[in-house]
Amino acid sequence: MVGIDWFLGLSAIMFTIGIIGVLIRRNAIVIFMCVELMLNAVNLSLVSFASHHGNIDGQILVFFALAVAAAEAVVGLAIIIAIFRNNLSVDVSKINLLRW
Amino acid sequence: MIVYLFILLAVLAVGSALAMVINKNVVNSALFLVLNMVSLAGIFLILNAQFLAVIQVLVYAGAIMVLFLFVIMLLNVGDEEKLFDKFRVKYFLAFFLAVGVMGQIFYSLAGVTDMLPAISENMAAIGTVEAAGDVLYTKYLLPFELTAILLTAAVVGALMIAQHKIKRTENI
């Protein structure tokens, strides 16, 4: 049987890969996908705790996190489309409207 | 048997996540993220969370990633050519920051690793659609309805943002 610490370790590694992706990529869509990866890593941690406690509340929380992630993806992609229509780029180093 | 399956799925998940980060082509990145989510659904099955495994494939790999691919192809985003062609201090900084975060998580995990619970025996009856729906429509009915309002608001907001006409002639 696989112990819970292996699942938590996998979750930590995936979260770290997500952080690296957010920090080094400059395409806004890829940054967004890395954020989804980090959300998935935390979901895995929640599900493993829920399974090992034998309690379904953690899985319900993951369900709501999925719904919020779907809403967030829709709004974020709409913002990316709006930015692209404004200055024809999704490169975050070229978007400097709020930078001083 | 379960252990080998877990190792296979974990290697697949980590490998596809890494491939997503270092791939220059955006479409390939999105497809690697789909692979990552499908292997994560398999790990959910190992954890006896059948309902969430199905939802993960349907909602994440099915709906959200199709939306991502749709936007990528709509915007016709080019490859990020100069991703690794020259050395940057930023990459090292990002790497060490992320390794610091991971070390902190592992350190806090190592402190409690003997207190973590073993997998529960009655889990096979808990992760099913029946059990999830039973809790979802009784104990969590109000958050469930609020989720519907949230999704409606998200759709309306996305339409508002994406349809907004930018007046370019104004400041020329």
C-alpha cells in the first residue's frame, strides 16, 4: 500500500514545477496553465488527506475548487483576449501599462 | 501492484509537468497539461475518489483545456523562441526560490510524517458518486447553489470583458 507521504511529496513536487513555470515563462497563457498545475497539486493533497481520514468533506472542497477554477479560467482567458486585442501580444514583458 | 501503478502515474505526472514548463510551443504545453491531468485522475482512482477522477477528466481535461486550446489557436500565439537560448540570472533565481519553497514543504512534512493517518478501510464506499451527491445535496446545498451563481457571473463577466470594444481612434 502506498503511504500518504508519497502523495503529499508528489503534490509538493508538482507545486514546485508550477512555481518555476510561473516565474520563468513569459507567455501569459502558459503562466495561466502553470497556475492551473499548482491548483491541481493542492487538489491532490486535499484528496489524499480526505481518503486517508475516510472523510468525504475534503473531496467536496476539491469539487468546489474545481468549479472556482473553471470560473477563473474563463475570466482569465477573457482578460488575455482583451489584452491581445489591445496591443497584439500575450508576452507579459511587453505589457507595461501598470508598470512604472 | 498498486505501488507500481502509483510510481508509473507519478512519473508520468511529474514528467508531463516538466515538459509543459520547458516546451517552447504553446499547443504542446497545453497537451502536456492534459496528460498531467489525466494521470492525476488515475492517482485519484488509486485514492478511491472515483467521483473526482471522473470530474477531473470531464471538467479539467475536457472543458477547461479545450477552452485553453481554443484561445491559443484563436490568438495564433507563436513559439517562445528565445526561452533558453541565453543564460539568465532570472532562471537561477526562480529555481532557487522554488527549491526553497519545496524544501520548506518537505521539512514541514518530515516533522509530522509519523503522525499521518493510514488509508481508511471504509474509503471504498466513500468516494462514490452516490456518497458525494448525498453530502452535496444535503450538507453543502447552499455552497452548491452559490457555485451556480458564481459560474453565471463568470460567464457574464467574460462576455463583458472579451466583447468590449476598445476605442482606438480616441487618442490618435
